[in-house]
Amino acid sequence: MGNRSTICELCGSDNNMTVVELPVSNASEEQSIYLCANCNSQIESGDLDEIYFNCLNDSMWSETPAVKIMSYILWNRLGRQDMIEIMYLEEDELKLAEQAVNLEASKLVYRDANGVELKTGDSIVILKDLEVKGAGFTAKRGTTVTRIGLAPGDVSHVEGRVNGTKIFIKTEFIKKA
């Protein structure tokens, strides 16, 4: 990889190095980064330790485009919009980073309390009385909600209308109708 070193380009470790392509890669050297075993296993599993990934505070300023793009992707996974907003990416880098984030979002699977997959437009039934905070009513057990939407980036919630009010409902309290 040219003059790039063989330490992890995210955390700086030299433990069990591997070269990893970006999620939206054309398999070029420019779209790959060196990762240590710890970073790589957390990224692959999706179980990110936010404290461990404080290393992104430094790597997000890398001069290597792939490192900046991976930092953007990981900040997004961690829900750190505040950090994404202060990053600087060239237009083509930002385009790749957003493509990767959108690709990941399209892979999210929403499931009801019984493990049945939910899709946008499905109908659901509420399994227990749910107090709707701020709306002053209770969504009653047995209520059917039609044409649900999927909460962006959060597989634990769906959105729908109950009593004419748009609400978010935890998937653990619903079943597909």
C-alpha cells in the first residue's frame, strides 16, 4: 500500500494486521485500510465499543481518504452526528461514505415480538396497552396499525398512526397482523 505503515490506521495498534476493503469498494488499494484484530472484529460483528473507538477522534483527520471514509461510517454506526458534522471530506469521499451508510441501512431487518420480519407498509397489532407520552392517550392492546413505517436506523421501533397521531412503537410490543 505505497508508503502507508503497517499499524492499524484507526487505533494505531500493530496486533494481527489485516487489509480491509471499504464496504463500497472498487477493490483498489485506495479503498482499503489496515486494521488490527480488535478494530476488525468489532467492525465485522457490528458490536462497537464507543469508548474504544475514541481513537476515531484522531483517525478522522487522516490524509488517507479510505481512513476518513471508514471513520465517517463508524461515527454513523455509533450515532455520533456531532462528530460527523465536524469532519472534512472531499466531495468524492463524502459520496462514498454516504453510499456505505445507505448500503448498511438497507440491510437492517425489523422483527416483531415473534421474530417475524416487518416491511414498510405492513399492518401490525399492538400486544399490550401502551401509554403514548405527550399525546395524552393509551394505544390499546389489540389495536391494528396499518401501513407502518420503519424507524430509520433503529430496528427496535416502527412508526404508525394511532388515533390519528404518528407514534413510534417498540417492536417488542407488536406482532405482524
